[in-house]
Amino acid sequence: MDIRKMIAGLALGATVGLGLMVAPAQAATAASPAAPAGTKSVLDDRSAQATKHFYSSHWTRGECEDRGWYWLGQHPSWEWTCEPGLGTDGKFKYHLYLWY
């Protein structure tokens, strides 16, 4: 194969590949609507984003509650709960969930 054809093929492939990667990024930013002036951001209202997150599993309810109180001490606005259930290993445990 001729070296010029190889270089031309690599250049064409790189150009097309870069064009395909750049096009979706440009389309996504162009399609984003601007927020109205009266709209509150998530940072303005922290309570709107509070969601239940699994944190850890514990063998006893006391261990689970201790870890929940620890995180509440670190972040007073958070909430926690310990729910009984089976772990991924099939054994009974208490699962700590945090809302933040």
C-alpha cells in the first residue's frame, strides 16, 4: 500500500471521528433552554433535593443506629433510618439509609 494513501486515510478517519465526537456536544448545548428569571435553583432550596440514599449494612440494630447518630452529628440537617432486611449475601441485617 502506498504511504500517501495510508496517511490520507488516517487523516480522513481522524477528521470524521473528531467530527462525530464534537457534533453531539454542540447539539446538547444549543438545545438547552434558558431558565426563567423567577425560577429557584437547587442551591436556593436544599430541601427539594433531599433523597433517601443507602449507606451501609450492619449486623445489629445498635450498630446501625450508632452510625446514623454519627452522621447526624456531622450533618445536622440530614435524617437517617435503620430498616431490617436481607443483605446481598442473603443474611439478615439492618440497612442504614440517609436523607441529604
